[in-house]
Amino acid sequence: MNTKLLNESVGKNQSFVVDIVRIEEVELDEMWSFVKKKSNQRWLWHAIDHNTHKVLAYHFGKRKDCVFRAFQKKLSCFDIDFYFTDDWGAYERHLPEQKHLIGKRYTQAIE
């Protein structure tokens, strides 16, 4: 949701159309880079629709569970059935076990 656009439009009698999208399967992955020196790592988490390969969300930050939780919150509006990931621990700790599949077989597009 573009909150900046909504805040700018308050009181201007503008209407918005919102599409509610349900995503069945999502691929999640993370990649890293650094700022000035390798010890100052930053991570990009991204999610794509497994079937269309469209980007659904992304989030930058350190490789910590609290940052992953912020990323996960961005995905909460999609009512996702299955998450396909690698075996990084935060995925196992925070994604529902019955909706989480680990392995390279289902993450080829995002890799």
C-alpha cells in the first residue's frame, strides 16, 4: 500500500480501486552486499509469485530475525498457501511448518 499517496490524497475527494490478490505459492530468498566494508553487510529479502515470477515484496536490512519479520509483514496481505525457501533458519522459525517447503527444487526462479 502506498501510504504516501493515500496521505497526500486525504481530503481531495479521490477514489481508489484496490485489487485483493491471493497468491498460492511464493518463493523467498535473500542476498547480501555491503556498505564500505564487508563487515557492514546489508541483506535484500525478496519474494516472487512462484507461478508468474512477479515480484511481490522486498525488504532491506541486517540478517536478523526482526528484519525478516518486517519483510514477512509485507507479505501478510497475500494470504499465501505455500512458501518455498532455502534452509536459512529464520524461515523455519517464523513460517508455518505446514505451509513451508525447503529446497532448491521450488526456488529455481528466484535463485
